[in-house]
Amino acid sequence: MKDIPLPWKLIAVLFLLFLIGFSSPSLAYGQVCSEGSISSISIISKPVFDVGASSTGEASPVPWFYRFANWMHTETKEDFLSKQLLFKEGDCHSQFMLSESERRIRELDFLALASVRSFNETDGSKRVLVETQDRWTLQLSLGTNLEEGFEFTGGSVEEKNLFGQGLAIRGFYRKLREQQDMGAGIETKRLLGSNWATKMEGGETRIGTFFEQDLSYPFLAEIGRFSSKQSILIREDVFAYFLPNGRNYSHALQPLRQRSGEISLAGRSGQPGNWTFFGMGISKQELSFDNFPTGLEVIRDRDFSTFENAPSHINQELYHQTQNHSFTRINFILGQRKIKFQKRQGLNGLKGSLDIPLGAELDLTLGKSINFLSTNNITSGKDIFFQFRGYGAIAPGRWILASSVNLQGRRVVGFPQSDWNDVLGEFDLYTYWKPKIAPSHTLFTRLSGSGGWRTSAPFQLSLGGFSTLRGYRLGYNPGAKILIATLEDRIYLGSPGNGRMDIGMTGFVDVGSMWAGDVPFGSNSGLQASAGAGIRIGLPSGATDVIRIDLAIPINGPTAFSSPTFRITAYEVLGFLRGFEDDEMRRSRRSGGGLKLISNSSSLF
């Protein structure tokens, strides 16, 4: 054993624990059932559209297409739902376990509604009733983009709940701007009803291939004490840089090859609602930009059907972000979590309930590069990596106030002038307010900031898009640092169709500014704003998320009151369900390891 390198010893220990798996923690806190015992459990799984009897006991008239949709849909199986419960018949009744089970079931994205309730029996025991309602899970789609005129963006076929057992399979062809992916995948958050999650996806990109595999055992609700993760990612693709108005080109497409993998293990000590986290693992990260059939290319006027070789000055502007690098790191994780959940209605959805995490959570990842798993033709770097995440939320009265911060960077070592590089940071402040005098309204505000400093890998932000200034097209005014403020009124109008769907509307104003920083093609924007309105649809009624149809226009600056931007999204753009992290920040986070081992409370899914 003395001759075996430390990284191999670490991998062996982690892999052994990974194979053994983790037994569920004991759910009983004592032998005396102070709240009574559970005598029976009933599970009712409803289809997408409830076509049962009305409240008067008579069969309600239901349009044929509702019944046909239910016939086409595979309902979630009761045996699958029973495996999600944290209790069984004969256990002591615990309202905490009921609430955690309901929250665990509600996390499944193929369910629209979920409730777990108990009722008193004459003998002092408890009868538990579990009720769920499915979302429509068989999705056949032909994609279109209307942001810059009609554009075909591919198609897909996906079943998110195969055989009613929570298994998702999909085949897809995506073609939007620089993206051109064709492939297939399989995924489940509850493998065979267990707490294991797995994902595998592969196919072709515009310039090569991709493969992604993930196997993880997340912490079981608020009671599990262990978590593990193993993942592999291989992807050949292009990173699209936006160029500001006035340049000869609209985009520069940089080919890149990303290879990464990790195996990590974490535990936590304490009590439900108050945990201390600790973990470790090993990760490999590699990014390279050479050995592609074509090099850097540019396009004009956002026309992704015609490409040109990039002139030398464009290559030069990208030089500091396109150097090959490779890191193998041992990572250590430490965190503290003091969270309780509170159910609130009408935040992302129009009527649906969300479990809002209240309290605080902090976690820190530290990684040290090691001489291990070296790559031919790529010099392995030496650095110390860190990532810090923080989250906090309170809910006084009819308000919810939530904040999130994320900061990461690495310090290069082994050189006379070591310095911090690839520093990426973002923060968000969200508020929700449901005024008592206008209960159908939800006033939403947010203040968000993102930025990057001394980046040596592809990185760039833009002022326009789905979650920034919504009156501007994606890629408008690129730069390195952005600050955005939003005010939005979300209004619930009613539930037509005998209550089988929810309808609402929204009005919003976005104000923001971009700073050029040191990223390629960056420019300062000054203060700019856009405003818009839209329709929100919840399907079925009570769903936690919505379909949005929005129309927005710029209201100041050089393009004030120009052509409106029209967008359709199958989710609420801003809010708890999608998390606080910006999409353009997410595409640049390639460093570190073990970062998803501890789930982030700022994202409920």
C-alpha cells in the first residue's frame, strides 16, 4: 500500500463506498408514538385532467379531448409513489415526515400537484392519504424561434414518466443560433423508485460529438446523512461570442473540447433543519481549442447558415481566453445549513404551491491541483481553487425575501507572479409580496449582478435575453459585468375550463447596465431599460410552473421603442424553480469539482 499514490487510494475508498451505497437512516425517533401510529396509507394518483365526479356527486361534462389526453397519458404508478414516502404502515406518525415526504414528491417534475395528509381514526391511530396529479409527460415538439423572425429550431420527442416509474427518455434535434445538437438520452431522479439518480446522453454537435453520464445519491430529503456523485462529460462544441453593434460581424464561434469527470462523497452531521456538511473527492477538468477541422469562424448579421474564417485581429482578441489547460484536483467541501420549508402559493405558478427554503446555507469548496491523470500535449496547471455559495431567505407576513451569492476563482501557483484568475461572481436579491388588498396580485422584484475578472477560459455576458433586459435580443451589448433590476406584477385572472387550467397576465420593467471589463468585444452600455407584458398559463390548474407568452420593447437608448421582442417559454423565467444562477454564467463554470454534491437551496429543482 505504501507504493500506491494517494489519489489512487482516495479513488479506491470512494469507489468502494460508492458500490456499497447507503442505507436509509432510521426514521423512528423513539418507541413511544406520541402522535399515534400509522394504521393505513392510501395513494391516489390522478391523471393530467381530473374528469371524475363533480362536488355534487354527478358526472361533470368533460370535453372529449381531456378524456383523450388522459387515455394517451401513462399515470404515475402507486408503487412508485409509495417508495418516495419516508414512512410505512406501522411507523409512528410524524407530521415532519409527512411534510418531508410531500416535499420529496413535489420535487418530481412530472407531477403538477402533490399532498400528503393524515386523519384521525377512532382507535387513536392515523390514516394517511397521498394525492398527486400528473403533468402531461409525452412531449412531441417542433421548435420555432420568433425573437428575430420565424426560425425552425429543431424538434424532439420525450416521455418524462415512462411506465409511470419516473424514467425519462428523449430523442432530439436542436438548432438555434450556434447550437446544433442531435442525440438521445435517458434520465431519472428516482432510479427504480430509489434515491439514486442517473443520466446518460450522447450525440453529435455542430463540430463533433458529446457524451454525458451522471450517477448520484443525493441527500435524502432533510434526514439523509450521506451523498455521493460520479460524472463524466465529453463535449466538442463552439462557444459563441457576441460582437457589439457597429462591428463587421455579429458573432465569433470558437471551437472547444471539454472533458471532465469526478467522483465525490459527502456526509452531514446534526439534526434535520440544522446540518453541518463535509465532503471530499477528486476531479479532472480539461479544456482545449486545437485539432479541429476548422478554426475560429465569424458570421454576419446573425446568419448562422454562412460562416467565414475569422480575421487575425479577431483571433488576437480571443487569445487570452483560448489557451489549453488541464487540472486534476483533490477537493474538500465544508458547509452549514439551517433551513426550514414553508409552503406558499402563487409564486411561480398561478395557484400552485412551492416549498420555500427559509433560513441560511453556506458552503465552501477548496481544491488543490495534483500531478495525476496527466494529458498528452496539454500542460497540467498548478493552482488552488475555491467556490463559495451562500443563500438566505425570510418570510415575514405576506412577504418573501431571498438572497443568493456565488463566488469562485483560482490562484495559479508555481510562478514568480502568482495571481487570482477566472474569478466569477454573482448575487441575487428576490422579493415576493402578495398584498392583502389585492390577493390576486403577486409583486415580484429582483436585483441581480454578475461578473468575471481575469478569465482564461471562454466567458462573456450580454445585456439582452430571457432573464436580463427582456426587450432586447439575446447577445445585445456584450461585456464582463452586469447589474439588473426588475419590477413585475403577476396577476391571477381565473381558472376556466371547469377549473382545469389557470390563466393570468403580467407586466414588467427591467433596468440594467453592462460594463466592458476585460472580456473580448466588451462595451459599456450606460443605463438601459425595457418594459413588456404577457400572458401566463398554468396547465393543469394548480401547476407550480407556467407557460409565458411575453412581448417587450426597449424604452430608452439608441433602439428605444423599436421592434418588440416576442418570446414563448415553457417555464417562469425568474423565480425559485429555476434558481438564481444566470444562464450565461452557467455556461462558463467549468472549473472545480464536487460543486453539485450539495444541492443549492436557491434552486428548488
